[in-house]
Amino acid sequence: MLEIFKDVIKIRQVICKCHKTKIAKDGAYCIKINNKNQYWCNKEEYDNNKKEQLAKDSLYKTVAEILQIPIVTPFMKKEIEKIRVYYEYDIIRKTFIESEPKLNWFIRNKMDERTTEFAMFRYCITVIANNINDVKSRYIKELKALEDMFKSNTENDIIDDMILNNNESVDRNVSDISQFLD
């Protein structure tokens, strides 16, 4: 009897929180937050989204601290998202940190009561946009240096293992001393 209704019964579908696409409930990755189920395509998508959200929150916190403001306004978030199209949140955050002296100088010396928050943040975004390529190239060099360091350590370990194995493989037959008597 179930075979007759098999076509009638639809597979329950849910919407992926990241892609907004319909997926089968059985194949979705489910997270329960505040007694509500949130569905994701898979665990990797959830982990990537969570990591990106943490990076975004860290960036907003850094911006608020550097600019000495209580919250990052929607306008600021929109301007940051324009840069985000080309660069990762971590790179933008590193650029804000490295540009902090320039930004603080501007806030102390050039801002007065007539300067709007809009003008201040436009200046900051211009400074960030001008410096972000340099920060990204330094970041890539640092990553390559770390990668080379770990790579060279593994090569040294392999060479050390080869030397140790060669020393152990030498046949030390002490009972035959005829070669030394000549």
C-alpha cells in the first residue's frame, strides 16, 4: 500500500540559509539556534559562513575602536562591503590596523565639530583603499614564508631520517677482522 502512495508523498524540503535554495531535509546540515532549526547545504558551508561572520564582527569591532565610535553605522558597513568584493575581511582589518596612525592623525588634527561622520569615514575608506594592496602583498609574503618554513622543516626531517636509517643499516660484523690484518 505504501508503494501506491510513494509518488504522492513529497520529500520535505528546506531552504539553505546561505544560498537560499531548496534542498531535501534529509541531506541538509541542521543547526538548532534559539529552538529554531537552521538548514545549510553541508557542514563545510556552515563552517565557512561562521568563520566569515567572525571575521566580519572582528573587523567592525576594530573599526569602532580605531575611529573611536560606539557602533559601525550601516553606511560604514556598505562602504566596507564595496571593498569586500575584492578583498577578504581579514585583509581589510589588517589594513585598518596598519593605517591606524594616519587615521588617528586625521581624527585629531583635521576633524572639528563641522566635520560629519560621512566625511570622516569617506576619508578613512580612501586611506584604506590606497593601502590595501600593500598590506595584501605583505600578508601573502608572510603566508609563503610560513609555508616555506614548514616545508623546509619536513624536508630536514626527511633528510635526518635518511641519515639515521643509513647509519643503522651499516653492517657491523665484528667477528670478521681479516680485512684489518693486511
